[in-house]
Amino acid sequence: MSHGRDVADGTGVDGSSETDCDRCGKRVRDDRVIRLSSDPCFELSGRYEAVTETCCSDCIAGIGLLAFTAEARAYSPSGSE
């Protein structure tokens, strides 16, 4: 399993660095990436190892690990501002 694969030059169109989402493969700017880590408890450490996945926000939300902040919930675009 690879984590955070970069393109050859390591930069996007606007000069920012990008990483591939380990789950869907979508390109994600490094300042927008989410790293999801697991750390098995002692009883499971012989069976599982700790890992860190680099993911896009869509994948993290899709598996139910991303929730809107209170500020984001308060803002509801209605089109009539």
C-alpha cells in the first residue's frame, strides 16, 4: 500500500503540491488533504499494524468520519442574500 504518491514534479497547475487519495485515487492539494490514522490497541497489535491513509474529504465523509462544524451548519446558502 502506498501513501501520498506525488506526481513527477510534485506540483499542481497553481504551483501547490498534490497527493493522491489512497481510497479513490483523486488528486488532492496538500493543503486540503486529510490523513486518517489507526492505532490498534495492545491486544490487537500482534494482528494489526498502525497505518496512515491520505484521503480526500469526499472519501472521509463517505465513510462517516467527517462532520460539519457548527459554523458551517449555521451558513445555509439559500440564494436570497
